[in-house]
Amino acid sequence: MTPIQFRRHLHAHPELSFREHETAAFIEKALADEGIPSRRIAETGVLVRLEGRGDLRRATVLRADIDALPITEHTGLDCSSLNAGVMHACGHDMHAAVLFGTLCRLNAERDFDGTVFGVFQPGEECNPGGASKVLAENPFEGYEVTAVIGGHVDSGLETGELGFCPGEFMASNDELRFHVRGRGGHAAMPETRDDTVTAAAHIITMLNAVNDDKALLAIGRITANGATNVIPDEVSMEGTLRTFDERVRRTAWKIIGGVAASVDAKFGTRTEVDIDRGYPCVRNDEALTETAERLASEMFRARRLAPRRTAEDFGYYSQRYPSVFYRLGVGAAAGRSHTSSFAPDEGAIAVGIDFMCRLAKAVAHQ
Ligand SMILES: [Zn+2]
Ligand SMILES: [Zn+2]
């Protein structure tokens, strides 16, 4: 099976995060047909191990995500989704096809040092992130992982163009929920009630003051269900915290708790703060990223990218092992990802395979 056929099958049969049962069975079969053994990981993921030459305890890990999104497809493609309300609208079918093609080539050529792992990872789009489940199974125990390599399609880059950002690349994302509670009452009788709404407003203003280029905290939802003359017992707020550094992230958690406590002390309210932890920051190893960027510029075109405030569960790998996460151009005509019309250029698959093979071999050899 060619990588394009592989991609089209996945595209026509998308499955939601952590429900990639048919997807995993298809990947296992396609690999087996190429003579590549695999095993399941994280229930609906697939793990491949290829042995090269030399010290087999040194390992390079290649990762692709495989889950789709709850979107009804409107691309008009021949390989459009056959699963109602589900679509590969983030290009993970492309990522899986690139990894499939890369593993086929590495398996056939066997001209690399050490061990190469291929991870078809489930559940990137949804907490707790399939990456955390993969790592919880310790699949690389006993190996020295020298690099984890992954990429994501990008319609901001032309086909044949790859994007790189050494160091801090993508943000952590934590969901924030606040419940500011107090005695509600008549708006005109402040001595008999607490200022729950004003307390909530103070929390927002104080938290906004924390924002800088390393941390972004935004509240997107407020519910204060009172009336013109009724102050409610409770005000709820929801928002997001994004940071580029795990230390900044932990500091921000402390600041959030401190702000709530100081507002409570001033207004006599009781604020419950709930921080639902999302993915950690994606940190690109500088040396690895420079190697990747140099190779890309020799083979195709390389572009330096700014950090992004979106999140990726690849962050789990990058917090544990030297890692590089890059962007693979699929052309502006692809449109925006996470929309019903997203249609990346399949020409990027061959680019992705050439690049991933070359990068895997280069870092395995270092
Ligand atoms: Zn996505
Ligand atoms: Zn994605």
C-alpha cells in the first residue's frame, strides 16, 4: 500500500480520540502487509520497533497522532469521511501516512544506527492526551532515547516548506474554573450581603495583570445570574492559562491561588479555584532543532517560526526526552485546520517521508 492510499483510507474512516479501534487495526494490518511487526500501545495506538546496526539500546522515536475531530466534512474529496460527524480535520491522517511511509522505507533499507520506534499515537485532541498514556506504559524502558521526532501539517507554509522553532515552541494549556461564593442579597443593601460580582471582577483584573509574553491568562466565560437589583450567591468563571515554560506555569498556579485568597480576604467571599491541567509545553531541543532545520534547508525549504500559544500533547515527550516538533507545509489552499473544509495537499506526504527518514537517520547517527 502506498502512503497516499494509506492516508485516503484513514481519511475516509476517521475516529474520535481514544476510540481509534478500526484505525489501529488498519495500521497493524498495513504494517504487517509490509512485513513490519507491531504491537498495541495505549489501547488504540500502535508501536513499531525497528532494529538497525550498532548499539541497539540507543533509540530514536518517531511519532504521529491518529485521532480525528467531531466535525462533519464538507471538502468534496473522493475520500471524504464515511463516519457521520467525524473528520480528519487536523491532518492526523497525513501524519500517520508520513510515519507509515517512513517506517516502510527504514524497514526496507535498514541503514540506520540503533533502534527506531514508531508510535501511532491515539488521542491527541483530548485530555489527558494519548502521549501521557503512551509514556505511562514505559515503552522505551531500557533504551537511551536520543530523540523524539514529530511534525504537524501547516497551511501557513507551502508544500515543500518546513517550519522550525528551537526552544519554547508551544504552550501548556490548563483550564481554569472559579466559583466565587458569598451571601447574595438586595443590591441596595450592601451591609446585608457580599460583593460576589465585584470580587469576581477583581479576580479577572488582577489575573490579567500577570500576563506577559511568557504567560497568558484569559477568562472567556462569566456567569453571575443575578438581576438589576439582585447580587447572586455565586459567580462562576472559566478561562485558560497558557505558558511556554513549566516553571512559569507552576508559578502561575500559585499566583492564581494567591489572587483568589487576597480577593476573598478583602470581600469576605469564598473562592474555589479549579485548575484542570492540560498538556505541558512543547520544548524543542536546540541542537536537534538546528540539525533538523539544516537538513530541511538542504532538502527543501526551511523557515524559522515564532512560538505558538496552541498546545500539543507532544509536550509530554519533550518534557522527558530531547525532542523536535516541526511544521510540515501543506499549502494555503488547504484552508484552516479544525474546519469542515480543511484539505491539505497530499504532495506534502512525500516531503514528510523524505524529511523524517533523513532526520531519523541523522540523529540516530549522532
Ligand atoms: Zn487539532
Ligand atoms: Zn493536530
